[in-house]
Amino acid sequence: GTVAALIPAAGSGTRLGLGPKAFVEVRGKSLLGRSVEALRPLVDEVVVALPDGLALPPGVEARAIVGGVTRQDSVERLLRATSAEYVLIHDAARPFVPENVVLDLLEAVHETGAATVALPLADTLVREGRKGDWGDLTPREGLRAVQTPQAFQRELILNAHAQAVADGFAGTDDAGLVARLGGRVRLVPGDARLFKVTTPGDLALAEALAAVWDG
Ligand code: CTP
Ligand code: MG
């Protein structure tokens, strides 16, 4: 079936503090441009959700729509803007997308209808207790950090979004909307390079990685 890459890029980048984050450049290329470039060769079409009033950065080959107030709104709009059978949903703020991750997701989604990358954790996990002290230790075994891209049958994720709206449920990703309804979501191994550029420190990391990535 046909596959559309859907890229929410309509956020304001408050934590980074450099204006709409998708437009921020790393070694001369916008975060959005990097995400589009990585996905475009692997899909049939690319649709991007942008902040109202902004146009695609020069040279970015995609179809653009206006995003919503939240990431979830932006993704729902993207889902309604394509008729592809499958969708790959990917944050513009994760500019380094290894090809093998996308291929793994597309294989998995044909089996289960929903799949996401998920990364094992390296650090010890603890819930903060009173007065900023150590609270409950959380065994990290079996825990995963959920990243994007995530892949879905479009009808399945569209229904999950509609149900979330009906329930007033605000999620932080799309796979979680399927899982909360009891739907199966396959986990495929994530990649540290898929980290989300969120704070100024992440930008320094992205600059360093881009030097290697761009060759
Ligand atoms: N996003 C979106 N529409 C929104 C909010 C976020 O399309 N209304 C997108 C962002 O552009 C980003 C992804 O969702 O690619 C993940 O969001 P996040 O990292 O939180 O980006 P921002 O919302 O821009 O950053 P901040 O929360 O610091 O303002
Ligand atoms: Mg945000």
C-alpha cells in the first residue's frame, strides 16, 4: 500500500528559545529539511504541518498544511490531509533518521497495523520524592523510551485520534493513542541518534552529530 510521511513541525520551540523549532538550522540545514530529506526517498508523499503564516524553508520538498494548537491537533490534521494506506508520523525536531529504522517500522506495521521505535534506557530511574529527595526506585528493566518515527494503518490511527478527542485525552505521542484502546503496537529498536532537539544543550549535540552524519 501507499505510505505518506507526516511531519508535525508546527510547534513554537519554547524550550529551545530560537523561534519555531523546525526552522532552526544545524550546520546550514533546517531540522525540518533534514527530516524531510531522510524520509522522502522511502515514502510516496511527504506532508508537513507548519505554524500558521509560515512557509516551507527553501528547498524543502513536501506538501504543507497549517498545524494545530497542540502536537496531537497537528497530527490529526495531517492524517486528514492524506489518503495513503499507511502513515509514518515523525517529529521535525528529530532530524537524524536512520534508514534501517524506517524499514523495520514499515515491515512491522504490515503485521500489527501500529509500530513505534522504542529505546532501552541506560540510566537508573527514580521517582522524585518529598523535598526533591530520592523517592521510589523504578526498575528500568523492560522500560523503553518512545521516539518517532511511528508507523500506522491510516484508518487505525485516525480512529484512535477521534476517540482521544471524544474522551478529552491528551497524549504525548500517537502510538499511545492506539495502545490506550487496547490496540497492538509493535516496538522496534530505537536509535540514540533519534533524540529530540528540545533544549539549547541538545542543539550542541545535534551540531556535533551533523558533522558526522553529513560526512
Ligand atoms: N508540534 C506541532 N504542533 C504543535 C506543537 C508541536 O506540530 N502545536 C510538533 C513540533 O514542531 C515538533 C514535535 O511536534 O516537531 C514535537 O514537539 P516539541 O518537541 O514539544 O516541539 P515544540 O512544541 O516546538 O517545542 P516546545 O514544547 O519547547 O515549545
Ligand atoms: Mg511542545
